[in-house]
Amino acid sequence: MLRQPGTPFTGASPAQIDLIGTISISLMTIGAPFVVAWAKRFSPRAVSFAGGLVFGLALILASFGTTLWHFEVTQGVLLGIGTCLSYMVAVTTAPTWFTNHRGLAMGIILSGTGVGGLVWAPALDACINSLGFRNTLRLTGGISFALVSLASAAMAWEPASKARIDTENAARTSRADGILNVPLVDIRVAKTRKFLAQAVGAIFQSAAYYTPVFFFASYAQTLGYSGTAGANFIALSNACNAIGKIVIGHAADRMGRLNTLFLTTLLSAISAIAFWLPSTIGNSTSTSQGLFITFTITYGIFASAYVSLFPTSLVEIFGVQNFASVNGVLYMVRGMATMVGTPVGGVLIRSGSMTSSLKPKAFENMSLLVSALLFAATAGVLWVRLEAMVGPTGIARWKWKQ
């Protein structure tokens, strides 16, 4: 549409269009501390349902957009808020229900993001071709509201956590107290090296994570693929995402969740430097295509594992009693990093604003940035792993399965 006259996106660059998704995905986690507070004060079901309502409304309102900023407000801001209300409830309430098989459980739960992407990418492409993008937005708004509403029925605090929350609520002086006050991290926890290490890893990983995903379709077209093929790359990545989360989650329960978090973060960094970067500078289109397909598969498997293993690692290190507050704050940090990392990656695309004029080499600097950020994230996760070895006495002892 950016190459067609008279559309809301005419003349826009991939980076400008990417800003819509960047705003949405950033707000999905920036509001995490508030969502955790509301889920405690009211109920996870009510907050998640409200998220589905806002989510569906955002898509329907976007269908009436006539300029780019309309979509930044609706599909960016409103959709991000709606996603936050539902997503953060799920990733905060779910991990505390499981112990021995927490990695597998979170892998299965969060594989839904991959399954959703696998289904939605080709389905949306087909709907847009047959119904137009405006009717597609209206249709998906209604379907999304229905699906999130159904999912909200499953949202609930684990009994021990609910008992603690009920005690907290009983001590509140007013109903507004739970709305305006967010659950801050205990200062003793926030001052630890473990918390700092987790924050460092989260910042670098989230700054890099969504950049390739948002630009899969644009980059695929520089390699000669059609728009439909670009959507299929997104579907392929999400299929690998779903499978990887489940398989790696199961492996994490056996190998240790922090060990697996480190290994998969390292492999995601290697996939970017070994496959995506060479595809941007290769002289052979067929070779570049092969490298990019390999990157799509490996990145989908290994980078997505961080999303499912991150909350399980927080329970491991900080305990169930501190999990909700630590999870909320660190997810907020992740959202802020996404707000910086992905736009910077978009700015690094060189030589032209129209997708049709871009060459694979225009994405070289972006691939370098993503690679560097992922290697920095790997260093952060390694620091987390080393800090986890330090016991209450301050003496480090190696434990393999951790």
C-alpha cells in the first residue's frame, strides 16, 4: 500500500510503518506494573476481559483510519494497552501454578503466540486480498474480542498467591489504593546483583528481539519474494516459535532453566551473525534466500525461547513471594528497551524509503545491531547464571541443573 497512491500509507518508509508495531509491543509490557496491581485489586479475569474489549475496539477504530497517525494511535497505543491488560495477566498468574514442569508449562502456554502468528499471517493476507484491509480489521477485531473473552475465564491466582493478595487487599484503606499504587520491587531485591543482571539481559534481548520479526516481510521482498511470501516467512517464524517454546521448555526442566536460557540466547545471537548478516551482503540471490530461510527457522526457535523462560527464571531466582512485582517491573523495562531498539534498527535501513527500491544490503547495519544486542543479552544471562550460584553465605557453588 505504501507504493499505491491515495492510501493512508502512501510514501511511508518501512521504519515509519514499523513504528505502529513498535508502539504496540512496547506498551504491551511498559504498563505491566499497573496491570499486576489491577489484577491483584480486582481479579485477573476482569482485567484480562477489559484487555480483550480494548483490543477489539482498537482494531475496529483502526479500520476507519485515513492517515498514518490514526493507525499509530489505534493499532499502536490502544492495541498495546489492550494487549498489556490480557498478556501480562497471563504471564504473571501462570508460572506460580507450576513447579517441576514450569518450563514445559510456560512453553505450552506461550506457544500460543507462535500458533497465533502461524494462523493469522496467511489468514490476514487472504482476508485483505478478498475483503480489503478495512473489513479485515473489523472482522479480526470481533474475533479477537471473542477469543480473549473466552481465554479470560481461565485467568486466576494460584491459591497461595491469592491468600497473600487477599491479605494485602484487606489492609488497604480505600478502593482507589489498588488502582493508583503499583507493586514496586522490594528495595532489598532491587539492590541485588541478581536483579541488575536480569535487567541487563532483559534490556538487550528485548531491544533486539522484535526487530527481525517486524521487518521479515520487508526484507523478504528485497530478496525477490512477493508480499504473500513475506507473510509466509512470518508464519514460518511463528511455527518455529511455537515448537521451540514447547520443546525447549521441556528441555529446560531437565537441563536447568537458567542453563537453557543462556544457551538459547547464545544460539539466537549466533543465528543472526551467521545467517542474517551474510544474507544481506551476499552476491548470490539464491544463497541469500537460503541463508535467510535458515535464519528465520533458527531465530524463531531460539530467540522465542527467552520469552517463555524469562518468567520461569524470575520465579527460580526471586521466589514466588517476589515474583509478581519483579515480573511487572522487568517487563516494563523490556517494553522501554523495545521502544528504543526497534526504531533504531529501522533508522539503520539505508538507501531509499520505498520497499521496492531497497536492496538486501540496506539491512546490513540492522543485522549487525541485532547481532550485537543479542550477544550483549547473552552476557547478561551468563551473569544471571553466575549470580544464581551465589548462596546466602556469599559463597559460589556450582549446581548443574539450575
